[in-house]
Amino acid sequence: MKRILALDYGQKRVGVALSDPLGITAQSKPYLLNDAQLVKNISLLIQTYSVDQLIIGLPKDQHGGEGKKAAEIRQFSERLKKHIQIPIEFVDERFSTIAAEKHLVAAEVSRKKRKEKIDSLAAVFFLQGHLDKNTSGV
């Protein structure tokens, strides 16, 4: 099975999740700062964990259309492709941040800690959905 890295791209932080080596579960990793070192840090994660595929959450509207943020993410992925040699796939991340926020609130995580964890938890949610879909044969 291939190892997958998921990114929830944001203007300040990029949430990170990683599949286990069997491709069954998604695990949260610390977020990355969206700064000049971002591409280098993603490349390092890919090497460190022997990642075979990258998925990036793509925000869509209720009708499946893409807006300004999706265009920004696609532009970032083009820049990233110049530095990595693994396939990049986009997945619908609609509602993943909302679900992550609700999960953290229900777990009574403080507002400060939620800010630190929400992006990577959103990446966990859409990566786990991707893994479940692919293992169920759908």
C-alpha cells in the first residue's frame, strides 16, 4: 500500500496528515507555516516518511464550483510539482474545517489549542475519507 500525505493549505498555516504504512488510518502531524520554507518542509516530509502520493484539499462551493482560494491552491501545487516527484491529487475538502472545529469544541479543547490543531485535523478528516473510499472499492 502507498503512503499518502495530505495538506490543508491555508494562508498562514498548512495542516498536515499522514496515512499509516498500510493506508488504513490518517494521523495528524504538526502544521507547517506557510512561509518561504514551505516547499522545502513538504519535500522533507515526503522523504522522511517515504510518501508515495500527495493529496491537497480543494475548497469547493455548494455546487462543486471553485473560487479564488481553489485557484490559489492550484497555483501553489504547480510550484510544488517542480520540487517533488510524486503524484498530486486534489480532494474535495468542503466542510472539513467545520467538522474539525466541531470535533475540537466537543472535546473541550481550548480556543488557543484549537487554533494549533484545526488545520491538521481538517487534513486528517479528508485524508481518512479518501482512504476509506479507496479501501472500500467505491
